[in-house]
Amino acid sequence: MSRNLIAVTGVTVLLGLTLACTSNSSTPLTPTPPATVTPASDATLKVSAPVAQSPVGGVKPATGPAMLVVSASTAPFAATPALQYRFQVFNAANAMVENVVVNSTSHAVDADLTVNAAYTWWGRAEYQGFVGPWSAKASFLAPESAFLGVSTFADPLTTGKTVGQQRGGTFIPGQGWQALSQNDGIDYDLQTNCHDCKLEFDATNFGPQEGLPFEKDSKWVSMGDASAFGSFQAFRDHPWKMHLVQRADYPRGMEIIWRNGGTDADGGDPGDHRIKLTDTPITFASSTIYHFVLDWGPLGYTVSVNGILVFEEGWDHWFEPTNHRVSLGCYPRGETMVGIIYRNIKLTKHVPYVG
């Protein structure tokens, strides 16, 4: 037997088998193979039970998704190998709603939980088919969606769900959310205004002049007062709005309309800050993934695509709609880009922030 094989066997015996203490009996000790069982009382991996650290005691996390955290398990008689951890979540009827193994002592719950409903959970360590003892069960109340009550959020859209309010469209596993009509969108309603922020998102599956067959300019993203999103005219005429436009009349044309409290088209503050470009440096192709960044603050805004600055304009008045809504596409005008796929939506505040 090689030296390496002896070492591996020793670790396996110490971690996976129940070893008897040395005795005076002449009967040889025979290790018992571990059983393939999962109850907490039938652990086959000789490690300590993890301790549920958060959330515990029926608390409600400030934002979602709920992040489950346990302490690391340790092996008493050998160096602890790289363990995996299984997390299980149960509803009030003790029905399992999530069962997942991860390479970490923490896990963000992926199941759709009912806000303010009570849930219990526990975790255990696992290693190459061996299972450790479960932690004691802990409890929590399901939190609100991740963007509620704050001015920032992150929404990957690749997991088949959104923290926003979905309006039509469909999810494509691993790819994101796809708009299927000009009236589709996803709304993110902020509970406080985001005066000095950065919005980022990835978009693909669109080419040049997507609105040409409809004789419309298509929109990638919109922002404004949520109360104005209920009708075409209300959104069109509102003094607080933004939409980023792909022009239908030029293959590389783009436009930005950003109103910071007024409709004055002459660029006053507050007013309608608008830039039209017939030939940007961006050549659109449906196979390309485009990373959009909209950055705004007390001095103005910038818009870039794949690191290329496309728009830049100054102002001296905050962008502060009363009910700040960020929306993918532009369903109030029926001008969402059909077929476009979005993912990795992220809104962050600049620091320091004055508001």
C-alpha cells in the first residue's frame, strides 16, 4: 500500500466511521460501514454540529432574500477537509420548501417565501457522501423583497424570478428576463429617492432599429414618478422622467430624455434635458451582450455602453421624483424592445450621499 493511500484511508476512518476505544478484549475491532441515512441522530460524518447564527429567534431580516448562516463544523480527530453544507427550509406546516447543498457556511434562500410568514431552517456539514449532525432548528419571518425600503437593489434575473414587479415577459433559465411585447416591463419602486446613484444592467438579443417595424423608437429603460406610469399621456407629460432610446431611423442612433422637474425643452433647470444622436460609436448586434451604465448626481448625468461614453450633460437640480420608479423597457408608451433579454440589474448609491 502506498504512503498516500495510507494517509487517505486514515482520514476517512477518522471522519466517516465510528471508532471504538482500545479495550482489553482479544476480539479484533471491526469498523461498521456508515449507513446512508439523513436524520440528525444518524450522522455518519464525525464532525461537530454547526450552530445556526442568522436569522434566529423569529426575527425578520431587513431585506430579502433571507441569508442563512451557520458556524463551521470541525473534526475532533483529524484535519477538517473542505466541507459542504446542506440547508433546509420549512414552512409553518413543516413542509420543506428548500433543500440545497453549497460550498459555504451561508446561503441566500432562493425559494419564493411569503412575506411575514414564519419559517424554520437548519444546516449540516457533508463530505463525499458522509453527513454530519444537523444544527438545532432556527426560525425567522420572511423579509420583504430585496429592493423594498431602500434605495438600492441587485436583481440577477437569471434565477427565474425578480425582486421587482414583473409585467409580462418570460424568464429564460440562466439567461435572464425576456420582453415578449412592447407592453412588458419590470418595475422597481424605491421607498426613498435615489438622488445620487448609478444604474447598471446587461442586455442582449437585440439589433439595430428594433422599433422600425412598429414605426416607434424603442426604449431600454425608464425612470420617473410611479404615479405617471399608468397611461401614455401621464408619462409623456410628466416633469420627472427619463427614458433611454434606440432610434428607429438610424442604425446607430440613440437618444436620452431626462427631465429633472420641468418640461422646458431649452435645457433649463429644472427642465427637459434631451440629446439626440444619429451615429453613436455603438454598433448593435443581437449576439452581443451590452453593459449599460446610467450615472447621475447633483451635477448632471452620464450614460455609457460597454465602457463607451455616449451621453453627458450637466444640471444643477436633483433628479427627485416623488415616487421613484426604475423600469425595464417603457410599457407606459408601449415602446419596450420586443425580444430583448435583461440580466444583472443593479442600483447603487454614491458615497458620500446627500439627500
